[in-house]
Amino acid sequence: MRIVQPPAHIRTSSVGLGWALVTAFIAAMMPVTSARAETALLNVSYDVTRELYKDINPAFINAWKASTGATITLNQSHGGSSKQALAVMSGLEADVVTMNQQTDIDAIAERGLIKPDWASRLPNAATPYTTTMIFLVRKGNPKGIADWGDLVKPGTSVVIPNPKVTGNGRFSYLAAWGYALQSSGGKPEAAKEFVQKLLANVPVFDGGGRGATTTFTQRDIGDVLVTFENEVNLIQKELGADKFEIVYPSISIEAAPPVAVVDAVVDKKGTRKQAEAYLAFLFTPEAQAIIAKHYYRPRDAAALAAAPLKPGRTKLFQVEKLIGEWKKVQAEHFADGGIYDQIVIKR
Amino acid sequence: MVSSSATETLEAPPQLPGRPPRHRRVIPGFGLTLGITVTYLSLIVLLPLAAVFLQTATLTFAQFWATITSADAVASYRLSFGASLLAAAINTVFGLMLAWCLVRYTFPGRRLVDALVDLPFALPTAVAGIALTALYAKNGWIGQYLEPLGIKVAFTPLGILVALIFIGLPFVVRTVQPVLEDLDTEYEEAAASLGATRWQAFTRVVLPALTPALMTGFALAFARAVGEYGSVIFIAGNIPLVSEITPLIIIKKLEQFDIAGATAIASVMLVVSFILLFVINVLQAWTQARGRR
């Protein structure tokens, strides 16, 4: 299995000879996968799924060999979710995309590379697993943090990654928004005020989820880290349970990373059958068990029951149901001059 | 043909500085090299830059103006250009001292120190950022002593300055070093024997000879700092209006798939950087011309 580094500087090729040349140049630098006799799939994914797909891919390769007798190679590309989506839009030939937010796949679909019905082609709106945003606090929980309400108290320092540039940060922001919306009986004004207070308690906006983890665990910044449940469990496992404690808030967001076949690419390369089989494989008990091992919440009940993860008291809400359609949420909250920009500047 | 021109050159009187040579050259090829220069520059530099401006051109002027004058963008220009200029200035002073020490004195481990200077070139910037953050965070080796004094470096604009100084250091040292090696100590000795004080010998004799190289080093260090993202992003804290550098504003736009907006900010950076570098070049030519008189 070869790891393909994402081309860092590809932009859209919609305008101008310049882009065409730049893209052609980068395409020429890419390893030629299609020239090989055996089929190769490229899975363009987000940043923190490296470990997950490192385990899933060999399992799929074996399963594919067993059922069809054919060998298949899987190449991975990892990076920030939106940057990866941009690369695919610019011509990175991904057979499948496994992103951390629906909006990233929608953006590729808007370019016509993926058919608009992608979410209905696989179970659970094409999301093989979920996770949520929970808290990690320092040993003994010195600030007594139990729920979102404790995060806005003066003197509490909260570490979240930058909501403008990371899916992780956006989910944290929306989780807090959802909590405030619910506890105020659905008043957006109250949610705005609450999230503004929370953002005022953030000393550092890291550019990535792992960066925020490092800031909290290694730099000793902050009383609480808000991040994905799987990341929190990974920290516990890697850095030892004697330094940090996990806190499950009363309510949080359901984050469901979606997957899709890139229609335009698989039709060109003739890899549709393999790409569809690969994504369908993610929903099989075998893959679901691997997903559970990595502290995500698999869709399969049996796999979840056997998971090392012990989901706490947190009730999960879906963005679509509580706050609004993803596209609208993205435009209202995170676009330039949107609610996030307004309150983070006033903080 | 070749041999005759070689003889001509050998017989030609030594060139006076500043006057363009009029004789035939030993190695011909002006047309060829200029052709390659133009083609290469176009492919490697001009085309990507043109693409930036083309992409920006998809915006209306009102949109363009609103994008480049938004509060966070303006705050980031101030920070990015301000910190880069300051870092380059600090590097110019200390880079000169380093180069002086390395060229004028021999001491055990000199070659090692010399090699150390290049390390910021070689180190992946993200590693530099993480290492500096680890040092200057409140639990770091340096940060733990600064914190009680009320000095916060990591996650403040001061941290950005530290990172930019780090990545810009080799430029000044490496541009000044060869010039200093060529500058014979006899000049200082002559100045001293003519009654100049040490300070006069330095400011009137040594410094004018080094100024063009210092300015080149300054310009390179500045240009490098303006575009720097990898190391700064870890130590900056990235607080809107306080510690967001301009490259981060560009990344923020790209995250929303706002490519035109990102290139609009990039074009501002390019234009401002170009003007500043051009001014530095003009100043350099001027000091060089003045130095000859």
C-alpha cells in the first residue's frame, strides 16, 4: 500500500491557462496508478483517519481477493477535510472520498464530480460511523467541569481548534450552540450570547484537531479540551489515564463523517465496481468492528456493544434537526461575516 | 573565432566598476541565456502569479475591496508585515554579528557553528513551530522563567516574531559572510593608522562595504517571513484580530472554497511584498552607487 501525499497547492482549474498548466504539472508529478496491471483505488480522506484506514484497507483487500480472486491496491491521501475536497475538485483522481463533513462532499457534488444523490446510495445517509464532541479535563477535574454551562464561567480556559479552518472546531462550536439552544428553549439570541462567552474563554485557536490536543496535553494550556470522542479516547490511551479525565456533557452533537464514490473519476477509470464495493465494505460487520476498535461509534449494534468505547450519558442531537440544514448552517455561521465572525471579533 | 575573442579579453584593460563591458566575451550566449531566463521565470514564477491575479479577477471590484479591507484581513496585514519587518531588522543586526564572528575569528567548533546557521533552512517549518512552542509555552524550558515575569511568548504576537526570527536568520548570515570574507582587514588597519577610532573604522569603512549584502539579507529574510505559515501557525494562538497572520486568512478562505477571496488576499500580499522588495532593491543600488564615489 502506497501513501499518496496530497498535492498541497492545487487550486481549482476553472479559470485560465495558468491553472491548467499548474494542474497538469502536478498531475504529471503524481504517481501513475492506472498504468499498473492491477486495479488501484485512491481514497482521499481527512486528517485523523490514517490509523483507521491503515487497518480497514488490508481487510478489504483480503475480502476482495476472497470474493473475486482479483488483487486490488489501495492508496490513501490524508489532509484537512476541506483542503482535500479542494484537491479533488481541482483534479486529484480520487475514486472515493471519505470526509469529515457533509459540506465537503456537497461542494465536490456541486462541481458535478459526484451525483447529487450520493447520500442516499449507502445506509445511514452514507455515514458508516459517528462520533461526538466531549470534554477532556485535567486529573481530579480541578475546575469541576460537568457540562457546557461550566465552559462559559469566567476564569475557565477552553481549548478548541479554529472553527474557521477545522471540522473539529465547527463541530465543537455547533455542539455548544445546540446545548444553548436547547437549554434556552430554542432562542438563537441566547445561543449566540452563550457561544460568544465560550469563545471568549478560548486562549488559542489551533489550526487542526491534533494541534489543539497538543496544546492542551503538552503545553499545559486550558482547563478543558473539547474534541472528538475518538480523539479523547486516543489521548487517554496514549498519554495515560492518570493525567486526564473524560467528561461527558448532558448533550452534544452527532458527527457523522460521510463517504462517497466520485462518479466522474470511477467512470473514467472504470473502477466503479471496486469503489462501490469498498464503500459497501465499510458497513460490513468486519469493518464495523475495526471502526469500533478505533473508538468511533459503529452503526452496527453488535460492533458497538463489543467496542472498547463506553459512551457516557450524552444525548446526541443532529444538526439538521436542531439547528438547520448543513448548507444553511455553513452559510449562516461560518461564511465570512457570518455569526462566528461576528461573535469571535466581539469576544 | 573563439580563440581570437579569448585573446581580446585577455588583452583588455581591467574593468572599471560600473562601466558595462563592451568587448566580446569568452563564453558567448547572451541570447540563449536571456531566452532561458525569460522562459524559466515565466513558467516558474510569472504563470502561477498570473493565475493568482486571474482568479482574483473573477470578483467584482466591490467584492474585492470588501474582501481585502475586512477587519481581520487588515489586522493580519499589520501583523504579518510588521512582524516580518521587525524580524528581518533584528536578524540583520544579529546576522551581521554572527557573520563577523564566523569570518574574523577562528575558534574551536567554528565549523560546527557555521553549519548550525543553516539548520533553519533544512528543518521542516512545522517542526520548528512545534519546537519553539514547546520551548516558550508556560511549561517550556524558557517559558517557565518568562511566565512569572509576565512575559508571554507562545500564543501571542511575540511568539510569531520569535518564529520569524528563527526562520530568517540564515539569510542575513549567508549573504554577509562571503562579502566579509573578501573584505580585507587591511582596510580597517589603514583606517586605524590614519587615526580613525574603532567606531569610525566600523561605521565609515566596514559598514558601507557590507550594506548592500546586509540589505539583500534583510530583503530575503523579510520575504521569507511574510510567506511563512508552517512554523508560525503553531506558536501564534491564531486569535482573530490579535494573532492571525495573513496566510491564515488565506487558509480560512480556502476552507470555505472561496478561492477568489483567497487569491484576493494573496494578491495584496504579493503587491505589498513586491513594492517593499523593490524599494529595498532601489535603496541597495543607491547605497552601492554612493559607496563607489
